[in-house]
Amino acid sequence: MSTPELASYIKSQLQIGLNADTIAAQLRTAGWAEQDINAGFATAQQPVAPTQTTPQPAVSNDPQTQQLPPPLQQGKMKTGWQLFKQSLAIIKNNPGLSRYVAMSTALSILAFIILAVIYVLDYTNTQVLVVDAVDEAGDPTAALTIVGFIGFIIWGIVQTTIGYYYATGLSTHVLSIFRGQATTYQASIVTARQKFGAIVTYALISVIVGYIINALQRIRFVGWILSLIVGAVWTLATVFTIPLIADKKINGAAAVKESILLFKQTWGETIISRVSLGGLFFLIYFLVAIPVTIGLVIVFGLLFGYVGVIIAFALFILSIVVMSVIELLATNVLNVALYYYSTYKIIPPSFSGELLASVYTAKKKK
């Protein structure tokens, strides 16, 4: 946000009843420099910069405290880019947020390696999990036994639980930032640990829904269409589940139910699509990462031969990992921002109300 936008945000927060100290604390925690905060208050016609006193709760009891302005009339890609920049402002000023994604990725890879080792050793020795079989063409292949299939489901639940566990810690941390409260990685992980039962329940539900969607895809054409619809509805309906688990004392099933209700109350029942940061990052991969990699392969190949080509591809893989981490972080921050507004009707610092209103696209009236 520019200074005028920051001043507009400050003015809107004052109008809904927050005091200057609370607003300033939110902005400081979100990473705003003191001079920018002072300039924002000055532009908002405040006589002096806020002083340090006992902060008041950052949540208003009035359900109509702050209405989102009309959505911007612009393309999804431009909206996605602007939302990414606003999410990136939170990430940039709170670099510790990347630790949640790093830990989640590392443990997920470890779990996959353990699974692969167990199944390979079983196939080459006991064949309790994986047995020899033949495919439709009569060629030799391998197939899961019932025990192996159950083990695969358990692994899926473990993988999903790992992701949700660290996502809960991340959501806890981001909510603290929005509220102007100081927090740490350790404190947020403690909160996630306390919500472990709800996290496992939600992971179990998600895995079951995932298998249902995969089963639908096997039905020719109609099943594929149904799987797309069910998948899209599930994604929208559960967008607030992790922030709810992080923010409230609630079990996994109840969090899914409340996420659906919260989404409908805030965004309505005519939503047909959502601005996704994934499309933006795919465009960056396609227009930037791939051409740059091709250029590096040519240049490094001429300079260093096969070693240069390997270096170029290694840099490409590294860029994908880095971009994936940034995308995951930005998407999580955006989801928490949407939840924060939906629950407390307060537009979080660093975010524009017009952009938040533009995240979802409603069905056009005939």
C-alpha cells in the first residue's frame, strides 16, 4: 500500500472503533516502518503519531463493523499479482514464516522416503504389501495387497496431517501479526500441537474426500466432470478450515462445517470461481523460468560442457522449489486474511479491501 492507501486503511480502522495504538501495533507487526505509520496517521488527519499505551482488543463485537468495498473491475491475473504483492509484504517483513513450509516439506519428503523403502523391501522379500501381478496386456507388473492399500491410506493421512499441522502453526502466526501481537515460531507450533486432534480429524476427512474424487475420475466423462465439481466445491468450502482450527477451540468436523457457513455468510452462494495465485506462478514459470533455463543451458553448455548443463537444470529445480515455497506461503497468508475479515469484519493490515472483495467471482445475473 502507498501512503494514501495506508491513510485510508488507518481511517477505516478508526471509524470501526479501534484505537490508534492498536492500529499502529498491527502495522508494526505487519512490518511497516515507523515513519510510514506516522505519515499514514498524519495523512489521515491525526494530530500526532500514536503513543504506546495498553492495547485494546483488535476484534469488534459489531458484525457490521467494516463492509468490503465493491470489487475491482480488472482481470484475474492483475488481481492475483496485486494480492501476491500484498501477501509478500507480510512474508518479507516476517521471514520466519518460511520455517513452517520448510519443516512441512522436509518431513513430507522423509515420510515418502520411509514409505518407498518399506514397500521396496517388502516387494523384494515378503510381498505382504506389494505382490507380483500382470496387467491387461499380460505383462508383468506389481500390485498392492489389501494390507498394502491400507498402508498407503495411512501414509496419505500422515502426509496430510504433516501439512495441516504446520499450516495451523503458520495460520496462528499470521493471525497474531494481523492482531498486532508479538509471537514466535515456537509459540505458534505449541498452539498447533494443542490442536493436533482436530488436525488429524480434518486430515482423515480430506483423505476420504480425496479418494472419493479419485474414484469419480475413473467413471468415463460424467465421473470426470463430477470430480471437477466436487473438487472445486470442496476447495471453496474448506478454505477457512485451517484458520478456524488455529483460531478457535473446535474439532476437525466442526471446523469444516463452520468454514462452509462462514464462506456462505460472507461471500454468498453464487460464487463460481476464485482468483488463484497458482495461475500467476504458472505464468511466471512458463514466461520466465523456462526461457531463462533454456538460455542458461545454452550458455553454460558452451562454457562448461555437460557440467554446465547440469548446473543450469539444478538452478531451474532450485527456482521451482523457491517459487513453490513462496506460492504456498502467499496462498496461506491470503487465506488467513480472508478468514480474518470474514470472522471479525476487519480488513487486515497490508491488504486492500477492494482486492479482498475481488478474490471471488460471483455468477453473473441473466
